[in-house]
Amino acid sequence: MDDLESELRVPGELGENESSDDESINRKRIKKPNLPLAPPIFKEKPCETGFHKTTRNCLQHIREALLHHRWQKAAEYMSSYSQTLEDTTANMPQLYAEIIWRIGTEILHHHPDSKLEDYNSFYERVKHSGVKHYLKVCLEHSFHLLVNGQFEDAKRQLSIAESWRYGKQSADQSQRIKLIQAYSGFLDYIIWCEKKATVSSTDEYDAGVNQEMHSYFRQSSVNLKEIMKLPGVWDPFVLSYIDMLEFYNDHEGAVKVLNDYAYDNNLPPNPNAHVYLYRYMKKHDHPSKKLLKVLKILHTLVPSLELMLEYCSLLLQSDKEGDLQKALGVVLDLLDYASWRSNLDVWNHLMTIIKRLRLRKQWLKLVEEEMANRKDWWLAMHFTTFQARRDLAVNRELLEVKRFVVGAFCPRYASMYCGVGKETRKGVTSEAQKTKRSKKAEKDKESKTAKKAQKRTRKAKSRLTLRKLLERRRAHRQEQKCFKDA
């Protein structure tokens, strides 16, 4: 890749009609691109052995094979490059081990002939080559086993990693151990789910299976509780723990866990935590006051969420005076996003809010407060002539609702929006009348042709009857003549 010209054209191979002058002109036109290539990891040193030079060139060949997706060639070079782990003169053994680990897993993931045994042997070799990366490699190995359905082997790898210690324990090492314990608890939850499925499939009560389930629940809950104390987003661990608590009817404990996960200041802001809390409380019929409290915070985090429609409906069911204005703000926040622009449910909520606000005094003042930051662009966003034609073509009910809304907010703007709707409706009705007329003309033509055909058939029948009568008369005359002669 040093010379792009050599990649595009092989020197010495010219076409039949090409000359060396043309080739020199084409070479001048071709410019070498200034690509931001990554610097080499190992640079050439003035005093290096032949082994180090060979390994450096081997790594360069591995990089080129990976860039061109030549996985078989990369694997062959990697088998030779792994000899760097046996080099005792190298001053960077951990870096060599990490390079082999990263590149080796990439090759195994993309190689078409890779098997689970190859992964296991590779991970075992890499784990014992670099002490600093032991816990990371164990965790990645357990992930691969988990994806392939080897739950017991993944559990065994995590248990080995939990009990592993080397030297003085650092802060990073303790955090990795807690993460490994959390995934161990997650695997306990998966095994607990399998036991629960077997218990639910059989009607007979088995005390041994239930006791085994409870032991897996205790092991999993201990590990999952510890990971929730650390700052981070732990959605799958929280959901698995809540599922187990709900199975054992510990609803208070589940609500406490969800509250801590949503409102703990040590954890980063996570809208999913509030969503999980709201859905659990709604599932178990918590009062609307608590549900409104959860949705209020969720509205500040993600105002375009689909749950805001439920928030608006709960505010409309409330008896407080200020909740109606809050519902107006929630609906307007939804309509600020393009994904909700043509949603009929949102516009219906806005229409009901306007109808209720009209019953109050100075309702226009409340509307102006909510529309203060939107008056420059909101009407132009939702009530254009193009939008009116589109609403009429897609959903006429939406057009009627928006016509009512714009008439309440801004009557001057309504004339333009409604006029476009009437014009388009006139065009639609005129086209419909034209189609009706054409259909009627076609029917008239068909009836005329049918009448003509009936007349033709009648004439043909009358001619046949006349011929039969004439033939009968001739036959009768001949009979009479024969009788006289006789």
C-alpha cells in the first residue's frame, strides 16, 4: 500500500494502443492520497535482533491481512507471532499478550472454520500469558460461552475468576471482580428461570426443586445487590432481580430497589429506571398520585417518550386546577418533535384540553403562557398548505381536529389552513363527479348495445317464424292438389 500507482496499474503491462508517453501522463494525473494511517506499534530500532525484526514484520503482515479480510492468512501469521510470548528478552510482555488477545479473538470471530474448542484453547493460553488481563479474558470467555448456550461452563469460568487473586488488589481489579460477581449472579438468575419453567410445567409440588430455586435466588440476589451500589447503568441486572422479587411476592422490596435505582444521586441519569418504576407501579395498581410523580420526572428527562400520552391522560383525570395547564404543556412538548406531528391521539388530547380550558376565564392567557416560546414557529410547523393537503389525503379526521385547534389558537391562521382543505376537497369532489359521469356514460353505452342486440334477435326470430308459416302453406297446398288429382 506504499505505492497506490502500483496497485492501480502493473508496470510493464501496456495496452495495444497505449504508449509510454501516455503512461507518463497518466502517472502525473494520479495523485497519492494522504490517508490518516495509524502509526506502527513497533518501530525499527537501531540495535534489534533478527527475531524482533521478524516478529515486527509478521505483525505488519497480520494487519494487512485483517484490513483485506484474509482470515486464513492472518491465522497463519498469528500462529507464528504467538512465539513472542516465549521471548524472555522482551521488555513489554503484557503488550505482546494484549496484542495476541485482541487480534486473535478478532480472527476467531470472523474465521469460517473456527470452533468452540478453538476458542477455549485460545482463551486458556491467553489467560496464563498476561496476569494483568486475566480477569478481562475470563469475562470475555464466559460471554462467548453464554452466547453459545454453555451456561455451566460460563458459570465455572466466572467462579474461577472470582477466586483468582494476584499480588496487592488494586481499585480496578476490585471493580472487575464485582462485575464478574454480578454476571455470576445473572447466570444464577438464568438457571433460576429454567428451574421455574420446569416447576410451572408440572402440577406436582417438588420440595427439592423449590429449595434449589430458592438457593439460586439467594446467590443471585447477593451478587446483584452489590453491583447496584456502583455508579453505572445496570438495567439487565435490575430487571432480573425484580423478576425474582415479584415471583416471591416481595413487592415492597421490588419498589425499594427500583426507587433506589431511579433516584440515587450516585448513579448517572437513566430514563429507563423511571420507566421500569412506572410500569411496575402501574402493574400493581399504585395510586395515580405516585404515578404522576414518576412521570413528571420522566417528562423532564425525555419529553418525547410515548409514556407522555399516559401522563397527559392521568393529568386530565385529575381534579386539580393546575393539572390541566400541565397537560397542555406535555402535549405541546410532544408536538415539538416531528415523530408526533401526524399522531391523531396527541391532537385529540390537545382538542379536549382546549374544550376544557374554554370553560374557564382568561383561558387565552394560559395558552399564551405555554405558547410564549413557540409563537414564532409552531403554527408554521403544523399548519402549512402542504400539511393540510397531506392530512386530507392521509387522515381526514386529523384534518378536522387540527382545524378546530388552529381555530381556537389563531383564527386568522385558520382561514388559510381551512381554505386549502376546502379547495382540495372541491378538487376531490370534482374528480369524483367526473368519474361518476364517465361510469354513467359507459353504462348507457352498454345498455344501448344490449338493446340493439335484443332487437336483432327479435327480428331473426320473426323471420324464422315467417319461413315456417310459408313452408306449412306450401305443404298444405301440395296436399290439396294431390287430393284433387286422386
